[in-house]
Amino acid sequence: MVMILLSIVFVVMRVLPGNPVLLRFEKTADPALVASFTHQLGLDKPVYVQYFEYLWQLLHGSFGLSMAGSFEPVGPQILSRFPATLELTIYAFIVAAIVGVLLGTFGAQRPGVADNSVKIFGVLIFAFPVFFLGMIFQLVFGIWLHLLPVSGRLSPGVTPTSFSLGTFHFETGILTLDSILSGNLTEFIDAVRHLVMPATALGLVISGFFVRMTRANMLETIRSDFVTAARARGLKERTIVYSYALRNALLPIITIMGLQFARLLAGAILTETEFNLLGVGSYLVDRITFLDYTAVQGTVVFLALLISSVGLIVDILYAYLDPRVRL
Amino acid sequence: MKTLQKTREKPQTVSVMAKLVSPLFGKGYGRALMLVGLGMTLFITVMSVLAPVISPYDPTQIGLGPPNDPPSAQFPMGTDQYGRDMLSRIIWGGRFILLVAVTAVVICLTIGLPIGLASAYAGGNVDRALALVMDSMYAFPGLVLAIMLISVFGVSIINDALAIAVVFIPSYFRVVRSQVLSIKEMPYVDAGKSAGAGTPAVLLRYIWPNVISSVIVIATVNFADSILTTAGLDFIGLGLQVNLPDWGIDLTYGRQALPLGVWWTIVFSGSMILMAALGFSLISEGYAERTNPKLR
């Protein structure tokens, strides 16, 4: 699966007619300059050589060479941006899961107006461009109410701290984690304040899908025999819903989480740009602005690998949680 | 025999039309959603088509009013940072985004559908290989795939539409394929075959009418997603020309004036994108609700 995805990316990048080097320059550019660029990037070799070189570069974590400046490998640059993306997606995911499960359960329990409003919320939030929601947040909470900082990961003057374990100094780059581990409370509060708006905007947009899935699964589970049996035994409705039905309704949601991770990343690209968080997504957008298309493609490959690995983890997790899959 | 064939054909065509239109009649939540959605999309379409007639000013005219002027009687939606009239820009701004969406959906329908139908009906190794490729593409975020394609081919309306179409073909393929796989095993399909129906007849007359509802659902979702993806591409700098009146571009550049408290540029352009995407989503949601009783 991963190989197929990587190969598709390769075919699109190198085999189809279309040339990132030509896109970078005006049509009137000196052909010698274009040729030297093409040569430096190794794009003038035969396609099959390029394919193996590309896989070789991936194995070494290089993800291709940047067209800007001195043809540096893209990989390390992406990795330095990754913690911010990870932090944003984790918190957004938590927001999405909480909103989704709560609203979904709520809707499934109360057919009628409440249920219909939950459904409409699901459709509405699904249609929201995440950066538009982010802008509204910035406008209301940042600019009008002055409650939260509008952009960045930390306020100027607050420096990220590393934490020590014995003689080693660690820095995960995930600011909320680093600051807690090193006991730097000011940094923690500052980092959280910067994260609230982007994580909520992204989380809310993703939550639409969670709401729908939780609701559908809940409805199905509530109708199943074991719930009827629990009712017949005279258990309280609340116990039935939260400890019997919800637990079973959540299982399929884990699979969906795997699929939604892709949408979460796409949303993270836009959210990071909107809130000026220096993550992989805003790196991608930066490179687009500099017309550095080889770096753009390297980042795309990185995201492809990331999505495939998350998919694999979700599959394993699912097999662990649901014994039926292992049979 | 001849009369038999005729009686069999007639209800068939009726039922396909009925599938398209019938969810609009009767009562209920699904119908209300569909009507609201249709209303929104109709409003936006009419507005975009009539833009040259109804727009009060030239949307690209710089310095019509003072820059960043709040909504007033003269400029009901205010002006942007170049003093252009926002109302005119909003009226004109749907043209490209909708054009890209329509083109993308048409490309998807003409490529994704036949491949899905044929692949599932024929089965075998080709089908399995295609499904694998489509599944890997499906797992990939649409926006990122579109970014990659545009980074190779450059920005233009047709490239935008193609990139978005490539992103969505797998979902058409998957939906059509899974439906056909189950329908082709139905006894009535066997009955048709034994009555002498050839492959084209089986596909068109027996299988297609049962796939069409899911195709409508997926195409409307696709519309909404194309609009959001195009706006996303505008936002990250892969949009069309900067001076075109376009909701996505106005939203992107409008945020530069956000710290000054200029809310009208982003709120109006953003709401239009939201309304367009929401309109199509509502149609899809309502239609699914009406045609698939399991959702109720």
C-alpha cells in the first residue's frame, strides 16, 4: 500500500509531462540555467534511475533536494517543523473526539428537534472552510475581545525550554509537553493560550464527521439485542447508554479516525498558515510561495508516509480492541 | 415478445426519473434539507450567471471608494483594501469557483463512473489492481494531492479542475464498485441474463438504475468538497490571478486587513463559500435521507 502510494506520487512528479523547473522560471528563462537546475536536481537521468534514486533518498530521510538556495535535502527541514504539526493535530483531535462523541450520543438519545439540530450541525460544520472559522475566531477572540493571541506558538520573549533527564537534555518540540516536563509554567500557559483557537477551529471542522458516525453507530447499537436485554433487567437508561451502548458504538469510530487523519492533516496545512504556526503545513505553503516545487513534492511524500503509518497503527489498534477482526 | 419488451422498458425510464425527482415530494426532514440546499445553490448560480447585469460597479475597479471602508449605503458590503466595491466582487466572485467545481464533477462522472461500473462487473485481477490503486489514492488528503498535481502542472482553471477531479475519482470508483459488486449477484440480474440480455443491457438496464442514487449523493458531496478545496488552494497561494474577483482570493487577501478590525471583506466572502458548500451538502444529505431509510 505504501509502495503503491509512493509510486503514484513518483509517476505524477517525474513521469507525467510537466516540469517544476520550468514552472519556477519565466518562459523566457535562459535554457542553460534551466538545464543546470535540472541537472543539479538529477531530473535529467533516465526515469528508472530516478525512481531508485528517489526510493534511496526516502530511505535516507532526504525527501529530495530543495530548489531554493543551495539544493539542501528537504527531509531535515520537514522534521524540524513536524512537532508543531503533531501538537496541533493531537489537540484538534481531542476537541473533535469530545465534541463528536458528546453531540452524537446526545442526538441519538433524543429523536426529534435535538437530533435534527445535531444532524444539521454535522452538515454545517462539514461545509465550513477551516481557515474561515479560524479567521472568525481571530477576529472575535483576538482582535475584538483581546482574549487570546492571534498567531504564533509563543509570545515574543517566552523561550522554549528543554528538560533534563540526568545529564541529557531533551526537547521534543511539542511545547506543551516540553514546558510541563521542565516545570516551566509560564511557557505552558502561553503555549496553551496560543493553541486554543487553532486547535478548536480545526477540531470543530473535523468533528462533523465524528458526530455523524457516533450518532449512526449509537442508533444501531441501541437497537441491538444486548441493549434490550439490559433494559429488561431494569438498568438505568444512563447506565445503558454510557457504559453499554457507547462502548460498542465507539469501536467503528476508531477506524474512521484513521481515515479522518488525512482530512486532519489537510486542515492542519490551512490552520497552520492562518495562525502562523511553524509546522509542516506552513512549510509546504512557504515552499509554494517560493516556487520551490521539489520541496513541495518532498513534503507531499512525507505526508503520504505519515498517513500510511497512521493507517497501519489504526488497523493494529482495531485488531487489538475488537477480537472479531483477529479471527 | 415485443409487447413484453415494451412494458419492461417503460417503467424503467420512469423509475430513474422518479429516483431523481421523487425525494422532493412528500414530507419530512430530508425534503426540507433538500429544498433549503436547492434554494442556496440556485441563488448562487443565478447570481453568478447574472453578475454582469446586477453588479452595481466594476469588481476590478481600484479606488472606487476609500480603502477598507465599512458597509454603507453607497457600498452595502464595504470596500476592500484597494477601495474596490465588495458587493460587486461578491456577485462576480462565484464564477471561477463554481466553474472549477462543475468541470471537476463532470470529469469525475465521465471517468470515475464507467471505470467503476466496468471494473466491478468484469472482476478479476484488473479489478483488484484498480481497487488497490484507488484505495491508496482515497486514503490521501485531497488538498495535498491537488497541491502536488498543481505543483507539477501549474495553475489554471482546467488544471485546478483536473487536480480536484483526480482527487475525487477514487470515491466515485469505490462507491460505484461496491454497489455493482453486490447488485450483480442479485437473482434478477441472473434472470435478465438468462432471458438473453447482453452485457450492455445488463449494465444499463439492470444495474445502473440501482447505482444512480449513490452517484447523486457522491456528486453533490463532490461539489461541496470541490468548492472547499478550490478555496483552500486560493488560500495557500495556488489560486488563480490575484486581481480576479473570487471569494477564495478575497478571503485570503482580506485577512491582511483583519488586525485593523476590517471584518466585512472576510465575513462576506467566507460566508459565500460556506453557503455554496453548505447548499450542495444539504442536497446530498437530504437526498440520502430520503432514498436511504437506514439513515432515518
